[in-house]
Amino acid sequence: MSDLRAAVIGVGSMGANHARVYAEMEGVRLVALADVDPGRLRAVTRGKDRTLRAYEDYRELLTTEKLDLVSIAVPTRLHREAATAAIERGVATLVEKPLTPSVEDGRPLIEAARATGVPLMVGHVERFNPAVQELKRRLDAGALGRVLQVQARRVGPFPQRIRDVGVVQDLAAHDIDIMRYLLGSEVERVFAETQRQVSTEHEDLVSAVLRFRDGAVGMLDVNWLTPTKVRQLTVLGERGMFALDYLTQELRFYARPATDASWPPDRGRMAAWGWSAALTGAGEGAMERIAIEKVEPLRAELEALAAWVRGGPGTACPMPPEDALAALEVAERIVEAGRTGQVVPVGERVADRGD
């Protein structure tokens, strides 16, 4: 089977990584890049195959090159325009998240892909984190029983790159999608507090509560103001709690202790630890470190895209654009809740309710 011919449109920080992975993948040949900045093009093409062609106009790239797949990593405001052009050329397309700046922009893009039969996938890369996939497998197997709460913390320094959306769409969208993915449930309503105009003209910090239809509660602590980078998720259920670190791809399970585990107190433990034993309070459950075979999520994502393209019609999309659109809708409602100070139903704007 011949290699798939790939291109990347937009070679900023994320697009450059797409180019790197394509260039290293078996069965894929990176043939072209496009970016309006010639300096970026020179930097990304340096040291690569000399046959790799660079374009300052992505339309020229799409017209000139015969492609099997393309990654769209331009600023969010240009996603619909660039992806539509690729779909019109019949090229399987991966659009970096968020799909588009708004749900209103996203729906026509999905409809265009569906009408033409062109594969369209969205780059929610955390879906391809092996720790997330193992957590999903265990939750589906009933490891926690009923899930009560999912809590995400995604904080770090401000990324110095073009910014045309706020922290909710840029960062929180990851965890909104992962919560929906893990729970298999839709968000019913949201409430949020935000801080705006600290680093950008958009919201730079959000603390949000999401109520899911199955009764679970989601909590988001997301910003790009914190000096240290943290990417963590906990899932609390009837039988215990999973704790996941996206960055280190570590997954731990904490069993729920027996109700009488802390009484009467273990006198040997009290003697050994003294005052600190009293501070720990109720006895904690056993902790299990779950072995994870670590892989680069972006590589796994692009390999899944390539396998999908090779599989042809009828093959399941690794990250359906409809899921990305649902996450985008929740993100829009969170921004609205932060702006209005109201609990906002998902699927129904405040203006629609006459408030």
C-alpha cells in the first residue's frame, strides 16, 4: 500500500508538532506545509526532506498538491474557512480544537463533510492519552459503580501565541470533552465565575460547575495565569476514586475504605506516627498504581486519523466532529454563565428564556 500524502496548514506551535509527527510516521509522507509567515515555514522545513514544499497561501497548496489528509492548525477564526476549502477538494481533514469559534460556525462545516462524504475529525488530543483510555475502560467496566463527581484542574502560564478565543474554548474544552466521553452523558446546566482581561481580552480564568443528565457533577478549575503547569483529573464514585495526571500519564485508584476503618484507632499506627495519625482522620482506602504504556497522544491521534482514512467508508471516526460541537456548545454556555452570573441550561440561551 502506498504512503498517505499529508499536509499541514498553519505551522505555529501546534502545527509544527503535527508536521514533526507526520514526518516520523510510517505509511505517511509529509509533502507540503502552508503558513502566512515565511519565517515559520523556513524553521519547520529546515532539516526535513528536500521535496517538502512550502506555501504562503493554503489555497494554492490545496489546488496544487494531491493529498490524502491534512491538518488544519490555523487560528480558530480561520478554521471554518480553511477546513471548508480542504473538504471541497475531497481531502480528509483534521481540525485542531476548538472546531470553530462558535456552534453556529461549526454546524455548516460538519454538514459539508457529511454531504460530501469527506472524513472530518477534530483534534481533541486528550482522547488519545493512554491514561484516559484506560480510565474509560475501567469506568465502562463498573470499577467505580455510580460516578458522583468529575473534577478537572488545567492551569499553567499564559501561552505566548496568537489568541482569538478565551481560556474556556482553548483549554477547558479539553476537559469538557473528556467528561462527556468518560461519563457517556450530556451536560444539563452550567454555572461559572470568570476573570477577564488579565492576559487577553477574553476570559483568562474559569471556575465552573457542570450538572450532567445522569446526576454526576463536573467541576472545572482552568486558567492560563498560574506559574506552574498542572493537568489533572479525578473521578469520584461509589467505590472509590481515580486520579489521573495527563502530563505524566499516571493513573491511580483509591478504594473507598470500610465505614469502620478508622475506629477503634490502630494503636500501633498511633504510636508510630503520633500526632500526625490524628490529623489524617478517617482511615484512607488502599491505593493502586495502574500500569500505563506511555505514548505521545498527538502521535496516537494522527495514527488513528491515518488508519481511519485507510479504512474507508463505514470506518468509525476516532474523534467525531459532533462530539467536538457538543463540547463547544457547553463552552459557550460556560462563557455565558460567567458573563451573566446565572445558571445556564445547555441548549437554551438566557435570551431565549426571556430573563
